[in-house]
Amino acid sequence: MPAELARQHDVPPPSDLDRLFTQQRSAFAANPMPTAGQRLQWLKSLRDTLSVERQALISAISSDFSHRSADETLLAELMPCLMGIDDARKHLKKWMKPARRKVGMAFQPASAKVVYQPLGVVGVIVPWNYPLFLAVGPMIGALAAGNRVMLKLSEATPTTGELLKRLFAQVFPEDLVAVVLGEAEVGIAFSKLPFDHLLFTGSTSVGRQVMRAAAENLTPVTLELGGKSPAIVSHDVPLKDAAERIAFGKTLNAGQTCVAPDYVLVPHDRIEGFIDAYKHAVLGFYPTLADNPDYTAIINQRQVARLSGYLDDAKAKGASVIALYDQSQERRMAFNLLLNVNDDMLVMQDEIFGPLLPIVPYTSIDQAFAYINQRPRPLALYYFGYNKAEQQRVLEQTHSGGVCLNDTLLHVAQDDLPFGGVGPSGMGHYHGREGFLTFSKAKGVFIKQRFNAARLIYPPYGKAIHRLVYRLFVR
């Protein structure tokens, strides 16, 4: 949850932002429809840079976190970036091809098609939790669609920001890709630029501020906002299966993931069994916290204080806390389960974004659906159970940005699936072809040549041809 826009200041855009934006807009005007070859080369240059500099990127991200698991950066950032580039390069020419559309009998002879035109200059506001993937992911779609891109990196990841700024400057001219660094005031000014599209990933509260700023320029926005993503454990799924997969989704990046399971709904008579299975899974992943290279730290002390505040608030309001370790190790915060939670607790109001997992009991699956549907629509929903009829009910009777059946997180890594929220968890989507479409104008084109049959129905009205047309088409 980035803090770029956390404070309300009426700050004019810094001169460097104006210069970069004007430079990119001028470059786009000079080349408003880059060829497939140009776009493929941009994507190749991006892939080569990420591949060659992977160790530097791993080190920079780890430095910003104080410690980030190298394998988590490979699995959750570098690998999906490279896979996304490969998917875009493989399908780009097909995506760019105009789509033929039908013309009604009344309008013949004519033809119609949809052409996909670059929008222009795209702005991307990047959060701190996955600073590489959430910068490069939107960038892939924007470049594939033929746009220029400006990236605002989070002030919470300064080392990664400086590295990306240097690396991208080596392979892209500034009028094609520009990285912007700076504190909250720069983020506010960035959101006020008249982009042709603006994509923001972060908290719902900040997303509202971004949308207000973009509205001044009628800039279309894609908002990826997170929220409280539930997991449902069914009455008959093996608890080991469900707990292990939920534990993976919750422990990756120490829970600092917008689609991490935020709370888990468990049948009331299976709670003790789930707790045991979840403990076993987590301790199997991370036997210790101290000096464990696999376990990622909380990004900064401010976030540690926020999470500790959630725990204190929950305890004061009657929650039972089950700590899976004796104590935290500096910013490597211990995993905790929370029982007897209620809606008065902050941990049940705000997106957790850390290693705390509330357990909510339920009796019937209808009660679980009602609990979810009475709350703001989440970015993801996870269901664990092998009953096909109940799986279908989950898809039809709940709303969320995306769903995993018997897994967590991995829908985000599927390049052929759109990724995006709904309502308070966001609007719009990207990844794969959907990313190309988000950053393109799908322009409808109607084509006639010399012969114009429509002149037969021009005024003055009331002729026999008009009466015939009305009889044929107005029923």
C-alpha cells in the first residue's frame, strides 16, 4: 500500500515531470503507430535487461526490505515478468491485427472493422510490495500496445527505484520509458498529469485520491486496490490440502501481497483441525525465523507498527491470538492466527497486508456466502473443496476480481487471464491480451467505397423506398 498520495497537498507538478511528459507526448506524436517490429524490439530489450540484471534486481529488492527471499523475488517477480513478455511477443501480431465485424443488410455494401490504436502516454504508479512485477507488468501491456510509459516508483523502495531508473535508461530513450522517483508530493503531482491512461496499484483509500486527480483531466484509470480476500474451507476438503495452500498464499512475501488470503472461513467443527494443519504447514515452510533466508521481512518499521497495532486492538476487543513462533525477529514478524474476531476490530476492517490470519467460523456454505457478500467485493476469493456443484455455486453466488478453486495467488500468474478488481477492490484489468486492450483504443471503422446505396433513403422522406425499409426492418 504505497504512500505516494497519502497526504493532501495542492502541489504543482515539478518541472521535471512536465518536461518528461511533454517529451513523451511529442515523441508519440512523431510516431503514433509503432510497427510490430518496433514493439517486439522494445519487449526484447526489456526481457534481456531483466534476465541479465536479475541478481542486481534481487539484491536491490532485498536491500529495500532489509531482507527479501531471493527465491520469492525469482518466483513472484522475475519469472512472471519474463513469462508475460514472452506471451506478449508470441501473440503481439495477432493482437494488433484489425478485427473484422459484420455489417447489417440495411447498410450494404460496406465493411466494418476494429483497429487497435495506441493511446499515447501511459502513467503507472507502482507500490512497494512487488516493485518489479508491478512496474514491468503494466509496462508490458503498454509497450505492446505501442505507448510511451512513465513509471512512478514508491519512495519505500528507493534502491529498487534507482536501479530500475538506471537500467531502463540504458536501453530505452527517456521519451519512451521514464522512471520517476520521489516522495509523496511527487506522487500527487504525477497523478495530476494529463495521461492518456493511468494505472494505480495500492490501497482503496489512496485509489480514491488517484481517481479524483485523474478526473480533472478525464484520464481513464485502471485501479488495482486489493481489499479483504477471503478463503473458504469446505465441510469435506482434506484439511492438509487446504491449510498448506492457504499457508503458501499467506506466507509468500510475509503476507505483503494484494491477493493474499485476508481471512479464512472454516466450518465451526473443523477449526481445531485447521489450526493444527495450518501450523504444521507454516512451520514446515519456515522452521525458524532468525536468519532464515526464505523468510521475507516487513518492508519498514511503519508497517510493523501498523500490524502490531492490529494485534493489540484485536486482543483488547476479545480476540484470541495463536502465535506460531515464540517471538518476531526484528522486522521478520511472526505468523499469528486470530480467533473470536468481530467487525469492531481493525484487523477485520482493513486489508491486513502481513502475517496475521483471522479465522471466521461458519455453519453452512450459504452462511459463508452471505458473510462475503455483505462486505466490500474483494480482489480475490479462494475456495477449497472438490465438490463440483459447490464450486459452481462459489462462481455464481459471490463477486470478486478473480477466483482460485483449490489454490491461492496463482491466477495472477496466468497470462491468458485478465487480472483486476471489482468495486472497492478496483476497476479495469490487464495482463496478456487484456493488457494490450486496456492500453489501446479499440476504434470502430465503417468503410464504404464508390457505390452508396444509402442515398436511396436520403430526404425528402415518405418515398416508397422508405416505406419498404420500415416494413422490412422496423417490426
